[in-house]
Amino acid sequence: CFSGISQYQGIILSSIIKKIWLPSQSNSFHSKRAEDLKRDILKQAAGLGKELPTVLLIHQIDRHEGAWTILPLMKDFSLTYGRNSSWIFFCEEDTRIQVVKLLETLRRFDKSKEWFLGKALYDEESTIIHHYAFAENPTVFKFPDFAAGWALSIPLVNKLAKKLKSEPLKSDFTIDLKHEIALYIWQKGEGPHLTPVPEFCTDDVNSYKVDHCATTFSNFLPLCGEPVKKEDVFVAVKTCQKFHDDRIPVVKQTWEREAALIEYYSDYADISIPTIDLGIPNTDRGHCGKTFAILERFLNHTSPRTPWLVVVDDDTLISIIRLRKLLSCYDPNEPVFLGERYGYGLGTGGYSYITGGGGMVFSRAAVQKLLASKCRCYSMDAPDDMVLGMCFSGLGIPITHSPLFHQARPMDYPKDYLSHQIPVSFHKHWNIDPVKVYFTWLAPNTEESHNGRKVGYNREDL
């Protein structure tokens, strides 16, 4: 099983399972979850009375920063498994696999041909996170829901490896891997479109619908004990004078009340909010200078007993209550840098980073290690999230990804993708009513909690 994008696992299968890879994350919480999935797969495989598979974790393959994006590993897949395996299967760390049903499902397809199998997602309207692809009719292009798992036949893997050897990856940014993988396989790899497989499911394992499913998905907000205390989360809101009158009122009408410790950082001190002028002029490009000033202030002017810092934009919508539950699973004594992961230049080295709009979460330990280093902004208006990713990469501190943070608006994601999520954040006020979005998707009165499981929302179509 390979785990990478979200916490993501992949399985290499033949007529019996031969290799299982779990693309996982090195953070202790995520590596434990990958290990749990590994043990479950091995236990099921042992019951088949066949040779046990070899199970490998992708975060232990540390020679390539971009391993989570899968394509850079295709040549290794082909070389190592191209002769004695039939399929590579990928899934997330919360995907649950019925090994016998998965094998039965894959046997329906001729393993000598090129197959790209998965649960199909599609855009209902063109979206910025997919670079407005297929603008005339975005529903025509299908891409896999990683939570349900997806599979490549070895002939297709071999073809992709050959293509990548002759034409190395040139894409600068990795933004939504599931869409970009599908686009590459079809277009650059000259491979097939995604074939929908009904046995690849995202229903909860306890649902009455899952009798036919080879995979299911644990669709709940992680909670590892009591939520962290309100006073343990310091929230820093980046703003500027021109947005004081339209964006800040939205924050105050929505999620501000959930935060015990919150400060607004601007280029102008407005006592009515109040905002704090950090002495950093506003810039139209990136906000690296402002963000590093916020990190310095957190380290030097807040209680050393406050373990978590959250940095958000003034047009970020966030559930601090859900974030506190999520943070119960992370050790603040570790250097944690958490949010939605993007990548830059990962086909040729590069680095991963947490995209800023969905919110960037830092443990105090991470801030201390960063500021103790010499890594700083190369210009005051550099993109803060990318500089932070570059710095943490240089320090050997891994990016920790959660798919519950979102750089865009709810309508920028397929409905079926969001249906098995309990989101922590969304971003942007463009062409929406942000207050309505907050109360539909994130407000405490839509909290789905019942023993940590989702019991359903009354969500409107937005």
C-alpha cells in the first residue's frame, strides 16, 4: 500500500498479494495509523493461507521529497514489481480494505491490459484548483477519490515509467494530486481514462450499504482523547486596512467566538477591531515578512505554555472547535507544521508546503526550530507559505497533511468528495455568502459528533 497525498497507501497485488506499500507520513500520529492498517492487511492475508505480502511504508522511502505525488516513483515501481505483480493499489490511511473482495474485484479486469480503476469524482463547474480545466463541460473528466482507493495495472505502470524516463515531469506545482494524476495518465502518459469501479466505496464500514464494497472509509474527525483546551490555541489573523470593513466583520460574525486567544495583524492599528500594526507594509504579492513577524511575536510575546499557533487569512473560514479535536492527535512537543499540503517542483526535487489560505498550524516546537535557524524570507513580499515549506524542508521537518483543510470554497470541490469529510476550514469570499458558508459547513450547531462519528449535516447547495 502506498500512502501519500492525504496519508496515503498503495498496495501491489497479483493473483495473490505480493507487495503492500503504505504511503504514509512520518508524523507519529499518522505513522501509527499506517502501521495499524498494515497489521490489518497482514492479518487478512494470513487468513488466505498464502505467502504473506511484504508491507512497506512510503515515509520510510526518504530519498525523494515528492514520493507522495506517486509519479516520481513510477520507474521504481516498474523496475521492482513490473515482472512479478499485476496491480498497484493506492488508498488513504483511513481506507479499510477487504482483501478477498479486492482481489475478486481486480480479477474482473484483464491484467494484461492498461487499466486505471477507481471511484469517479468530477467537477460540476470549472474550478481554480484544477486550473479551470475542461471549462466547457468539466463533468466529462473523471478522477479518483483516493479515500476509496484506486488501482493501476502493471502494463500501465510500465508504460508510465517509460514515458517518464523519456520525458521527465515538468509541472511546477502539485495542488490537487488526484486530478493531476488522472490528467497525466490520460494525456501525457497517453493512457486510459478512469474506469469507475462500484466496489471502491467511501461509505462508512458500519453502513448498511457496504456489503458489496471492497473498500470502505472511516469518515470521522480524529479525536485522540480530550480536545486541546481553548487556551492552548493562539490564532493569528493576517489582514490589512483595505479589508478591515468587509472581511473582519465576517470573522466576528462567525468563528471568532470559538477562539480564546486571537489577534489581528495589519498594516494599520485600528482600535475598533483591534488590529496590531507589526510595522510591515502591506504587499500585493506574498506576505512573508508579516508571517515571520507573527512567528517572532508568538514566540516572544505569548505564554510559553501556549503550544499551538494557527495563522489564517482574513478570508479564511475555520472551525476552531474541530481543530481542537484534531490537535488532540498531535504531540506539541514535536515540530508539527500542519494543514493542506501542496508541492513545488517535486518532479525534480523541490519541496512540499502548507498552503496558507486553508490555515497553517504550528506547534511551538516547530516555531522555535524555525526561528533558531538562519532560514528567512528572501524578500518581504515572497509567498510566505512556500518560504516556510522551503525552510522546514531544509531543516528536515516534515510537512503534515490533513485533507480537512481547504484552500478554496466548498463549491470548488466535488460534492461526493466533501460528503465523507468533516472539514476544518475553507477559504475565499469570492462569489459566495461567507457567513452562510460558515453556518452550513463549519458552525458548532452542525457539529456531527456522536462518539466521534458523523451523523449528517443539513447542508445547502452552495
